[in-house]
Amino acid sequence: MADAAGVAGLRSRDLFAESGVARYDLAPGAVLLRGFALEREAAVARAVEDIAAAAPFRHMETPGGFRMSVAMTNCGRYGWVSSASGYRYSDRDPVSGAPWPALPVVMQELAREAASAAGFSEYSPDACLVNRYEPGARLTLHRDKDERDFTQPIVSVSLGVPATFLFGGLKRKDRVSRIALEHGDVVVFGGPSRLRYHGVAALKSAQHPFAGPNRINLTLRRAS
Ligand code: MD6
Ligand code: FE
């Protein structure tokens, strides 16, 4: 199979000598690190299980009154929530009223190292949105703009069934590239790309040992 990043006409710029992880520059400030999370997949799997036990995945409602096809939960000091009244960060899980589960150390370290590999030093995320895609679930084109600090990047970790990431521009009508994201891939989204439009195409039916028919995505952010 052709390298999936090749779909968008991308070329690997570097090969990390130590990890063998290929780095693709998607755009200024946006970097794809292929397989960067693979070394820690067992620890990340346990962490996601613990988070979901404490704060179960749920289908949130959009401000427009639709049920999101992606099931979500959070960990960290703040969690992203959507409801009829809008989008916001909350330091409590609205379902239980309790604080979100802590951001696991393995995710903090993974995010910090990925950010550093992409050129963002001193990354200090305080929120992690955990997305679960079942077959057919999708995320429409959006920008992540509910955070207070756009100088810090978002670090996005893909796990399980592969998906097509829709990578747009700074305007909604800009051309959208399609990038295959596979198990273990990490995207760092910051700098001049921090407010680009992006989304995820409907998940195809497939199986992967990590989460059966599902895709799990972690997006770490600095919210406050
Ligand atoms: C996902 N990702 O891959 C959804 N947002 O499931 C995002 O919405 C996202 O990957 C901001 C930065 C990177 C991302
Ligand atoms: Fe996003």
C-alpha cells in the first residue's frame, strides 16, 4: 500500500535515528509523527480503560440539538463539554458532578515528547478529550478555539481502527487534504496551524486489536 501520507503529497522530512519514527510536515506548525505512540500503547490502553471506568464515554449534544456520533469523555484538570447551551471547558464531569480523572503520567509524557519533537518546548497540557469512534462516526469540519492559550499546540493521538483526517485551512472554504491516521500516529497541531479547520471522515468498518471495531483519539490541550 502506498504510504498514506503520500495521499496528500507529503514527504517524510526526517527519520528519527533513535525511534525510527517518520516525521511529516503537514503545514507550518502541523506535524505528523508516524507510530510515535506505539512504544507506550499498553500503558495508554490501561489509562483509557481507567478513565472510561471513572468517566464513561457519552454522546454529547451539540448546541444545535444534534447527538454527536463520536462518544467522548475527558481527563485532566479541565474537560471539553458540549450541550444545548454551547461548548465549554468544565472542571467537573456534568454527568457525575465529580472532577475529571487525572491526566495520566503516560499521556503527559507522550504529549510532551511529541510536542518537543515537533518543535514546541515546555508543553503543559491541562485537558485531554478522549474520542471514541464507532463505525460510521465522524467529526465535521471545526476549529479548536475554546482554549484560552493558542500558543500551545494540540497533541492528537490516534489508536485502533485507522481513520481519514480532513485537514483544511484557516478558512472553512479552504481546500481540505485527506490524511490517513493509523494506530499509534501522533499529530501536533500548533503555531500558524493552531486554528486550522479539520475533521474526521466517517469511520469505516474494520477491526483492530487495540479497540475492536473502534477508533480512539486523544487530544491534549492547554485549556486555561
Ligand atoms: C480526531 N481530532 O482525530 C479528532 N483537533 O479524532 C481533532 O479534532 C483534532 O486531531 C485539534 C487538533 C488535532 C486534532
Ligand atoms: Fe479538533
